[in-house]
Amino acid sequence: MKRIIYATSLFLISMTLGALGYVVLEDFTTLDAVYMAVITFATVGYNEVNTLSEAGKVFTIVFIIVNMGIFAYTVSVLSSFLFEGELRKVFKNLKSNRDLSKLTDHVIVCGYGKNGSKACEELLKDNKEFVIVESNEEVIRSLPEDKRYHFVIGNATLDEVLLEAGIENASTVITSLPEDSDNVFITLTARELNPLVKIIAKATEPSSEKKLYRAGASHVVMPDRLGGIHMANLITKPYVIEFLELINGVNDSKLVLEEVNHESLKEDYKNKTLRELDIRNKTGATIIAFKDDQLGFVFNPHSEKLVQDNDVLIVLGKAETIEKFKATFVA
């Protein structure tokens, strides 16, 4: 798109200078000067307005030579625009921007690097709407054409960029830029623009963790620290890690961990005990934990535990059993 703007600017500058040259050298009217500039640029061979003076002829020769280069550049840009996918990318940008205005309760992912791209993959798997904010246009151009990616090109630390991404209607912001200072700034900005938004921030330095929480982050993730702990646990607790990888979906595991709010249950299954729900016998899925609105997390909950408002079920099972669970219990 920048090349189109650049080529258009060159054309307009050339026409302006050409028209001015004919006004000054040949004393043409503005209309006649513009006419001469256009037919000279286009080399269409139309008749001149008047016979040119010696100075006018020299100016025309120079004007034609200069414009041959501009014309060739413009043609190459237009060819690229029409035949090499640039036009499609422009329409893709326009469609993405139009769709952004319709989004609510979506996630804004700031930075499409290693962590940001992985977050987007997981959000896509769960059919969660998200918007990518990325300052590098080349990264945006590399996004898969066949995936439902919304994006905003710009610096996520700027208010107007986050507003364009729909921060006022977003549920969550994930900020995963390489520099901790940028993540702190985005956290401050996002919290100011939407006091209720959930903010998940990446940190590299331990000293940045407290700063991010003070800035308003809901959660701070330190990939390097988590990676080191994970590698150590592969030695000290290998089977625990293997199990965790299974339930986290690592290595294409068929096990799925799902959370279900009481509000999303069908009316027939609300305000029932786990025994009355009989989830395992009906679907094959297992309730491994329970988040009580008062007590917090309860692991391996008792069968007489009552499921009521604001409670959350943590369900484990194979992909097919989870789907059966959703079909049976979820509205």
C-alpha cells in the first residue's frame, strides 16, 4: 500500500511541476498547462496547444525522460498490486477493520512473536475471537490466509491503536512484546481505557513482575522461569510432567481439560449435586476439581457437593467424552 501512495505522489508532483513549467516558459493557461503535462506524461501523441519555444522544447524533452522512469515504476507497482496479491491484501485489511467494529468480549493479543503466535493458535482452537496488534507489517502479511485472524497494524503502547483493536469491548488483553517496559506501558494504557479488562502480561526479568502487577496486570507469566522449572521436573517428577502434558494437550494428546460454569449448564442440571449429575456414567468424563465461589478450588470433590451459582466444574476426558459431556449438560 505504501508503494501505491508513493507512486501516486510521484505522479502528482510530476504533473504539478510539468504544468508550472509550461505556465512559466510558454505562458499557457492553467488548463492548457495541465493538458500539456498529461499528454506529455502519457505520450499519447495529441496535438500541442501551441508551437513550443526553444526553452519549451528542452523542458519537454527533460520532462519526458524523467517521466519515463516514473511511468515504468507506476506500471510495476500497479502490476504488483493487481496480479501479485497486493489487492487481495488490501481487501483483507479492509474486511478485518470492518469486522473489528462488531467484536465484543474478544481477546487482544499484543505482539505476534513466539508467545503471541502460540496464544493465537490456542485461542483459535477454542473458537475464541481475538485481534492481533503488531507493528511489523511483514509479520501481518505472513499470517495464514485461511484462518480467522483479525489484526491491527500499529504500536500497541498507543491509546488509538488499542482503541482501534476494540479495547473498550474486549474481555482480555495478552501482552507478549519482547521488552518488559513495553508490556508495562501497555498494561497501564489498557487498564486506563478499560478498568474491567483482564490483562495477562509476559515478563522476562523478575523485577518486572511486581511492576506489571502494580500497573494493573491480572496475571504475569514468565516463560523462562516456567521453562526452567519444567526441565527440572522432567528429571525429578517425569511421570507427573507426562501426565500434565497429556491434560495440557501437548504432543497431540487426546485428553482434554475443560471448565464449565454453572450458568452454562442446562436448566435440568442446575443446583444439583455431583451424584445427581452422574457425569461419569453418562458421558465418561471425570470431575477432577471444583471451584466454589466461597471455598475456592476443591480437588476430587465429594459426590454430595452441590453445584450452584458462580461455581465452576473442571472436567477431564478424551475429546469425544468432553464433546458428549457438552452435548448432554451444556446449554
